[in-house]
Amino acid sequence: MAEPVGSGGELIRAAAPVRVADGTLVGVVVASDFLTGELAARSRRMTRAYEDYNKLKVLKKPLLGVYLSFFLMVTLMILVSATWMGLYLAARITRPVNRLSAAAREIGAGHLDHRLEPETSDEFGSLVEAFNTMAAELSASRQELERSTLHLRRQHQEVEARRRYIETILDRITTGVISLDAAGRVTTVNPAAGRLLGLGEEMTGRPVEELFVRPDLEPLAALLTGEGAGGDPPPQEVALARDGRELHLAAVTTALYGEGGAIEGRLLVFDDITPLIRAQKVAAWREVARRLAHEIKNPLTPIQLCAERLGRHFQSSPPPTRQLVEECTKTIVGEVESLKSLVDEFSQFARMPAPRRIPTHLPQLVADTLALYVGLFREVKIETVSPPAMPMVRLDPEQVRRVLINLVDNAIEAMDRRGHVVIEIQHAAADRVVRLVVADNGPGIPEGDRERLFMPYYSTKRRGSGLGLAIVRRIVAEHGGSIDVGSNTPKGTRFTIE
């Protein structure tokens, strides 16, 4: 406790209770001290400060709460501001990136016309402009690629159409075509070549040596693999033995040159000229027949007249002389008649009239023709087979009758007038083809003689003129058909007219 004393001084008294061990108050200790003015002033200031401190000490916790709340608010505002600023900056950074990413996905999806509007003039703006430039270049490149693709597709279609066109031509033409590459491997064997040479499509891709491995194809192999294969030899006629027939081919081979003059392969083209050769031979024989008929026929009549005159002249001669003259003149007249028949055949072969085609019922024509043989050959059985419904056929009845008589006569003589002859009529409606087959069970014809059967003056009979089958082939050819000969089953010969 302080009491003012004198001029500015203070008397300080302090009391403290005195207690015993059990806490009973037994007295008070009082102490006094005098403070000078300066010390008193300091004491008063300290007292006031202490009192202020005690007052503030009461407000410590509320103030602390206020300060903490303030600091928390400031911290929260700083965090919110920082977060907003971070998000704002992130948005400023990621939004152009996201736009670029979305635009890139559009470009990746094929929408090359997609563009971005630049929003800033900074690096992102430059990046957007670069992206738009890239998209424009990609769009131009795609358009150019599409134009190139369209052009290539059109070229491919043209090449494919040209390839199909060439393949169609190669498939349809009757000329055989075989091509090789630079390595000597077969690249093309068209159907005509396969048909003429008996080759299959499996030969494509094989070496040329395997193509001509058969001995009968050696003449063609010489054109490609011989000494003259390096150049372009002139067309040649090649004769091949094919299925017992002689096949004549006009063949030419040429080198296939690529860019720069390098040889990229060879081409062999050949055509079947067997009918032409046959026609030339037939024409030559027709000229021979015409001249023979003219040269032989002229003296035949005087010879016959002279022989008959000699016979009449010696009628009054003695019997031995008369008999000798009669036998001689009879022989001369008989041989003259035979020569006249031969000359008539020569004339018919040389001057065969054009067929006069009329609608004809072929089974009835066959039946009428075979009626001529009824009762002539007791040991020959002639059988006819024809379809139930047979359409009318445009043909020359007289010429076809002659063909049938010739084939049946040959069959009967080949069987030595003892055997079985079958005449079969076939009709392939789908192909619009009529076939006439004459088959016998005789000894047959050797395979090597079959092709020569139709040549003039070739005959297997002792007294045959060799013109019968030549005339038959000519009649069939003038009707637009063909005739073939083969073996019958189980034996004999089979002529097929188609």
C-alpha cells in the first residue's frame, strides 16, 4: 500500500500474515519503506502497468481468439486467392492445350477442315496458327492423295479392264499363245494352246523345259530354246503327231522387249493350219481328178466301140477264134465300164455341186436309205437308234444319203459282210448340234491310218478309188460340220458326223 508523503514521495507499507503449521493466523508482519519522488513515480507507473496488465490479462483469451480468427481469415483468403489464381493460371494454360487436343482429335478423326480461332497473340496463339497451317496442309495433302488415289483407281480399273479384255481375247481366239518371262518360265497358256497341244493351266509358272517335255512337242521347243531363239525367226510350219493325227501349225516366236531394249520374255504364237493344208491337198487332188477324168474319159468310148466292133467282126469266125475274141472284148468292155465309173467318181469329186438344204427329218432319211440294204446281206445286222423327238434339220437329202451309203458300204466291207452296224442319231438341244454316228464291230482301223482315210486316193480296199471318204468329208464340210473317226467299243470303227 502506498501513501503520498511530502513532496512527491511515497510511504510504502506491506503486510503479510503469519500462520502456524496448522494454518492458524497468529499475527501480521508490517514493513514500511519511503520512496523518493522519482522512485515513487516509477512505482506508480509500474503499479498502473501492473493494473493494466491484469486488466489485459483478463482479455488475453478473447483477444487471442480474435487474432487467431483474423489470421485464419487472412490465411483462408490467401489460400482461396492462391487457389483461384492457380486455377485461373491453369485454365489460361490448359484451355488452349485442351482446345489443341480436341482439335487434334478432330483431325485424327478425319475432319481435316476443322480450324481453331486464335484467342491470344502469345506462344499459344502462334501454336494455334501453326496447328491451322498444319491442318490446311494435311487437308491439301489428303485432297491430293484422294486425287492420286482416284487417278490410280481409274488406271487400275483401266488396266484391269484391259487385262480382262486381253484374257477374253486369248480365251476366245483359236490361235495358240504361249508367253515366257525373262527367266524362261511360262506366264501364259491360253485355252487354244492347251487344246491344240494337250496342255493344262497348271503349266503356268513352270520352266519352259517342263512345258515341252513330251517328244511330240520338240519341234515347238526348238523355236524357243533352239539356236535361233535369241532372234525373231520368220514364221514356220511345224508338223506334230497328236493323238494319232498329223497336226500342222503355223508358228512364229518373237522377243518381248521392255524399256531400255532389254528382253523381258518371249512370245510363241501358232495357229492350226491342218484344215488349210488338207484343203490345199484336196484342191490339188481335185485338179488331178479333173485332168484325169478329162484325159481318161476321151479315149474310153473309142476303145469300147472298137472292142464291140471287133466282137461283131469275128462272129463268123471259127468257134475257138470267136470264143477268144468274145472273152477279150468282154474283158475290155468290162474294164472300160469300170474306168468310166472311176472317171465319174473323179468328175463328182472335182465338181461337187453346192448343197441344196431343205428341212429334213433325219431319222426318216436314214430309214429310207437303209431300206436299200434289206435282204442284201444275210449275215449283216443294221440297227438304228434315234431320239423320240427329233426336230427338222436343214440339209441336202441326196448328199447326206450318199454320205450314209458310203459309210455303211465301208462298214459292211470292213466286216467282210458279216457283223453288226449301228447308226445312231444324237441331238444336243442345248448346243443345237446333231450327230450322226456309224459304228461297226469289224477289225478296226490302225490309229496311224485314220487321218489319211479322208485324203483322196487313199484306200485300204484293193479295188477302192480312195475318193469315197474324201467326198464324204467334203459334203460334211460344206454342211458346216465335221467328221471324225475313232475306235468302237469293244472293237471296230466309229465314224462321228457333227
